[in-house]
Amino acid sequence: MNLYDLRIEYDKAPFGLSVKNPRFSWKLKSGRTDTMQKNYRIVVTESDSGNTVWDSKLIESDASIHVEYAGDALLDETAYSVHVEACDNHDEKSEIEGGFVTGIFDPASFQARMITHDLSEDNKSCPVFYSSFATRKKVKRAVAYVTSYGVYEMSVNGKTAGDLRMAPGWTSYKNRLQYQIYDITELIDKRNFVEITVGNGWYKGILGFTLKPNNYGDRVAAFAEIHVFYEDGSCDKIFTDENWGVREGQILSSEIYMGESVDTTKADFAEGKVSVTEFDPKTLVAQENEPVRVTKRLKPVKIFTDPEGNKLVDFGQNLTGVVELNIKGKKGQKVTVKHAETLDKNGVFYPETLRKAVSIDSFVLNGERQVLSPKFTFHGFRYAKIEGIEDLTEDMFTALVIHSDMEEIGDFECSNKKVNQLYSNVTWSFRDNFLDVPTDCPQRDERLGWMGDAQVFCWTASEIRNTARFYSKWMKDIGAESSLEKGVPHVVPDILGSYSSSAWSDAAVIIPWAVYQTYGDTRILSDSWQCMHEWVDHIRNHCGDNGLWQTGFQYGDWLALDKEEMADRTGATDKYLIANAYYLYVTDIVRKTAKVLGHSDAEKSYSKLYEKTLEAFRSEYYTSTGRIVSETQTGAVISLFFGLAREKDRKRILDALVENIAAHKNHLVTGFVGTPYLCHVLSENGAHNLATVLFMREDYPSWLYAVNKGATTIWERWNSITPEGDFDVSGMNSLNHYAYGSIADWMFRKISGIEQLEPGYKRFRVKPMLVKGIYSFDRSFETMYGTIESHVSCKDRRIKVKVVVPVNTTAELTLPEQTETKVLGSGTYEFDYATDTDLTVERYSMESTLGEILQNQLAKDMFEQFAPGMLDNPMIGYAMGMTLTEMLVQAPEAKPMYEAVIAALNVQEKANNQGAAFDGDIRK
Ligand code: BGC
């Protein structure tokens, strides 16, 4: 047995750690099956002195994730070594070493001040704060703690510190301001010159669809403290104060929505005066989430001129980032880069989806070879329109993909290319919209932390990349901006001032729960507890005498297709049915959270509240015979998924859902609320085949429809681009919104069948489900315990399954087409068995129209045999364009007959294709 992958607060070797009780996690690898950890011991020592600050002693336990430090108080700016040893149930032992360096635990100990400038308001240039200092002795290490009001970049002796973008990120600045920690030892010399350039960013820049500037303040500012540690143990501190200088820089203007303008010939800089600005150091927090970085560089796939004469670069992928130019031009030559997600149906550059966020970067060149990209902005684009360069060549352009650099932990690949493209689109919309906060979209004049979008996608996101640190940071901002009185905002950080809509504000409860379930992280629950239960309390305080929440604004089933008045985007499902369904969902989570945290009184009172609300909900929204008041797809889906319907009514509600889908020619019409759970509900309730029909559809509205239209990200709307190739023109049409990408959660949990039974996947289920049109699929998922794998293929009449169960976990495996559930300890398991199932997509199905089917003599004969006279009915002409599914809505009793006809036609088709004669026996 070997220990591997020791993590400290999810990180491999944190630098600047400022968590007082860091948690340790490690993994075990073993050649033997059924391996569990029996005991462990952790020893933490101060690296320099070798003093032990914590010895956990031998603990008999299988705990191997999030084991909390419980030693002496950790000191500031100190290196610690971590030693973990463990023994498994086969008495095999192993050990692993790691370490971390602490930062500053109490921000009040910083001596730096927040400094600002007095450059004129009309001067849009990004100020550069500067200072110089000399070192006195041999330097051992130099560390910089830096943040700003605005977004900054720091350089020492002309070299950029770190590789971060858009630092310090976006938080609820009045309550919390993250600072970054840089090891700048390599940049330091005897004489040193420090510069901090600050752009408007989220602090002062234009934000929201009203294009409001100065959301947090009207002057950018900088805060930095450099600690130079000498070999002899002494330390110098250099920090921002009124003795620093400030001047204009080469960045003439910079806005997240509008883009950046840079003059690299500019050498004449107006000087300003530095002053210390009011600032509460208690708001300072060390960066908790992964920094924003350039994570990928894409070269053009095509350079061309569109029908309107625009010179365009196509990067082949809708992405979030900036274009980097590598160019040698003439001194004073101006190059402009404009951005768009797509071309229109005539192949012309189409920037309309950006709305008022014009996203234009420009550079005045200095005549030398230059590598240029904007520093303090980002755009959502696939195409760049270039002005100011005569001949465009590939080597001039690179798209820099920018987002929070979260670790990839999940993968999915299958035999179907279109499904793989869909999955790729999900992963791209995910990375494009996780830029320090989870945003709705990266391109238009929003890019806000919309809670509803985040909530519906959080499970999916957490199964693709490790989101624990990202969401833990965001939850603190949610907590800071929520209260019992006001409730929870619609966007966080809150710049809109609008509060409390179900499914949006509920993110405050659902996200910590998803993180806990996925990574076994209880700290996010305890940190978020107040916010979680106060949201439920807030709703309870707004309920009527009937115990239900039926007042105020609701987004409803946002963008659902089942409301005819298209101007209203809330869908047809009763908005308060949704509100109360979510009220129950989050109350249930809050009572479970109370249990996890050991708040037994709260557990009891929220359980009581849940039961009472459920009763009120049932009498308000279901008839005594099991009809839903709002009999929409989403109404049925949430009734079943959230477990709200009475047991006896579940079947009727499922039937209503199936009928509703059939009445839409087997299409979904759900919006943000119903879509994430639709296929889950079908697969879980005996209608998996229908889930697969919806999933594999290629016409509008469906997931693969967008793939066929060339999408490389998930669209905001089912019809962002219409079948005719036109765009939705309602003024809200992004091609990069991740909400409908939540289908990947169904791919992981139902197709691959991997679902957690205990938090962190300590115990999990593997129950793969087959899909017509997908012969094989491979899923791997790096949990906190190790990699779970599920590989399934079904072809040539054999099903083959390979499952990998990590050490220290247990799986419950149910193989496709088998009923028995095997309980498996760690190991690799392979199965190979016979089946009659053929996953080939057949030519005829319940989706075929009557007309198509009747072109076949065999079908005519069979109808005549099973339903004599049916085809002579004069009304039959009207049904020729209907699918068999649609016809079933009128006459459900015909199902066995249709199925028999289809089966026979497919047998005949196959025989014809194989050149063999069909013997006409339809019962075979
Ligand atoms: C956003 C959405 C968001 C919504 C609120 C839109 O403008 O882009 O995704 O959730 O507003 O309904």
C-alpha cells in the first residue's frame, strides 16, 4: 500500500496559508482488493527548528480526508513540514511527506495603507503606484502581500510578480477584500523598483446592464506589503504609504465590458500625488480560491475576410479571455481587436450578443517586435475582427483562455461524436464562466454572479473540476451580503440590490450542500450555516397563514418554452409552486445540515417545519387524486425529483409528465428550473428510454440541436439560433451560459451511473444505464479518496463493464440489465456477459410519422391485421404528419400495436440491409 497525493486545504503545498486549522487529506493505493485504512498518524513540525507542533498520535480510524490540524497555534510566515503515516486492514504501512508555509493570520498586523491618487477624473489612464527600496543583507526569501481597489498587476524590477490575471478578483469589497501572496525572492536585487498598475476592474468599472460605473468607489487604490527576510533572521518591511509615487501609465483606459486601450509609445507620464485612503484592514482576507490565470493558449483555426470585408480570426472555440498579438509594426500604428461569439447566417461578424459591452482592445505599436495583450479585461468570443493590420498571419494571434484555475477531476468520453461535442461544450461554458465568481455569461454587459445559474450547475461543475475552494470563497460573499431581514441577493457580489427569488437565492443553501456531498467538506457547511438557515427563516417569515410563500417577485422556470406570451420569460409553471418546492428542498437540506453539524434542536425544528410545509404544499398544489395544479413538465419534474408528491400519486404524475412530453412530439419545454432534473426523473422512475430519447434528439429544442448548429459552448436559450439560422432578438441571447449544461450531471450519474451515497463518495453507487446510439462510454472521476472509473460497452451482443473502486471506499454496483447489487471493496472489476440488446439507432421509432411508416407495405398489412378498417377512416389523412408518439396522446391503447409494427419494420430494414430475405414472420 502506498500513500499519495497529500493535500493541505486541497492544495499540494500551500504558500501563504492563513487557515488556523488546516485540513489534511491523503489517498491510498494498493495492489490488493478490499483495502481500507485502519489507522493513521500525522506529525507537523516547524521546518527550520524541527520542533513538533502537533503529533496526532496513532488514531484508529479510516478518516483520510479533511483531518483537521489540532496542534499548537501556527505562527505567521513559517514553514511547516507534514508527515502522514497510515496502516491498512492488510497491515501494510506507508508514509508521505508534505509541507506548507503560513501567511499572515491577523490582517491588523499589516503596516501597509491603502493608497490612492489625485489624477484628474477625465484622465482614464490606469495609475501606476511606485516605490523603490534597497536590500541590506543576503536575502533568504521575499514575500509580497498585495491587493487593490480595482484590478492590479505588480512588477518588481520590470518583471511581473506571479502569473495572475484580474487580481484581486471580485468579492463583496465592503466586507471582504482578498489579497494575493507572491514569492518574489527571484525578482529581488540589491536595488529594487516596484510598480503596481491598477485598472478599474469590478471596483470602479462599469457593471450591469445599466452600465453603472463606480459601484464600489470612484478611485482605484493599491495596498502592498513586502517582507524581505535575510539569512540572519532579520526582516525589512516595505509597504504602501503616502511616500509612494503615482503616475499615468501606458494603459490609456480599461474597462471589463468595454475593453482596453494601450499606447506603447507613450513615455511622457503625468505625475500625481499619493494619499492614504480610508480602508478597514479587517476586510482583508488571504485569497482562498484558485487564482485566475491563462490556462490555455489557442491558435487560429482560420483567418479570412467576411462578406462585409471584415478581417477575421477564428479561434475555433467560443472562449473567455483575450487575444495576444505578436507583432512588429510601425511606430504609432494602431491595431484594434474587436470580439464576437459568432458569425451570422451570411457569415458576417456578429457582435450583437455582447449587447452594450463593446469589448474593443486597441494598441498603439512602438515599432519593435511586441507581444501585447490587455491586462485588466476579458471578453467572450470565438472570432476576433482585426483593424490596422494589412496582412493577417496565424503567428500574430493567440487566444489566451482565462479563468479560475481549478483542478480538473472528471472526464467523460463516449462512442458518439455529437455527445462528446456536447460534453466539450459543457466543459467550455464551465471554464468560461468561472472567473473568480460563477457568472451567467462572459460576453455581454452582465457577467454577474447570478445565483440561479450557479445553483443549477453546481453539481455538474463539481464533478468536472474541484470547486470546493471556489465555492467556499463565493459562499462567504453570499453570507456577507445576506441577512434574515433582506434575504439573499439574486447576484453575488450584489450590485443590483435585488433580493430573494426562489431557485436563485436558494443557491445559498444548495451550493454548500453540493460541495459537502461531493468532497465530504463539512467546513463549508459550518461556515455557511448562518446564511443557510437564515434563508429558510426568511422565507418562513414571508409565508402566509397557510405556511406557504406566495408573495413577491419570482424568476419562475426561467426561459422555459411553455409560455406563449414570449415577452414573459418565466415559463408556464406556477411560480409559487416552484417557490414552495424550492422552499421544501432547502428546508430539507438545512435540517440535514443541522444534523451533520450536531445542532440537534435546529434539526428538530427544521424537520417540523419541513413536515408542516409539505402538508400545506400538498393540499395547495395537488388534487386529492394526484393531479398537479400546474401540470407542466417542470411542475411534474420537481414534484418527483424533490420527493414532494404523495407516494400514491407519483405514478400519475410521471404519466402526466410522459404525456406532456409526448404532446410536444417528445421534446422538452423546460427552463432553468426543470431542465437539470428532467432526465434524472425519467431515468429514476422507469422511463429511462424516454430520457435517452430527449437526450439524443437533434432537432429543436434539444441539447444536440445546438451541437448540430455548430455550438462550441452551451447556449442561454434553446433557440439562441433558430432552425432558420436567425438569432433570438429579445435582447438577451448569450451563446455561453452554462445552465442547460447541467445535463452532464445526468451523464455522470445515470449513463456512467456514479452517484455518491455518502459524502465525498466514501460509499457510492455505480449503476450504468444504456443509451441507444452510444455503444460505449468511459468516465473517470478523481474523488478525495482516489479515482472512480466506470467503463461500459454494449456491442456485438455483449456487455462489458470495468469499474474501479478507490481504496478506503465501498461501491454498490448494479450492472446494466441485471437486478442484483454487488457490494464491492476497493479494486478493479471487469465483467463480460451476453445480451440481446442492440444499441444501434433503428430507422423506425415512435418518432416516425404515420406517413413514413405507411410507405411500407408491411406496415399497412399489420395495421389491417391488428386494426381492420383503421386505414380506411377518412380522418387518417390528417394524422399522416403526426408521429406515433403524438398519436398515442389520443389513443394510448394503440401502443402495443405501434411497437409491434416498428419492431417488424426494423427487422425488415436490417434484413434488407444485410441482403437477406425477410421471411415475413413479424413475431420473431
Ligand atoms: C441572466 C440569467 C439570469 C437572469 C435572471 C439574465 O440576464 O443572464 O442567466 O439568471 O438574468 O433571471
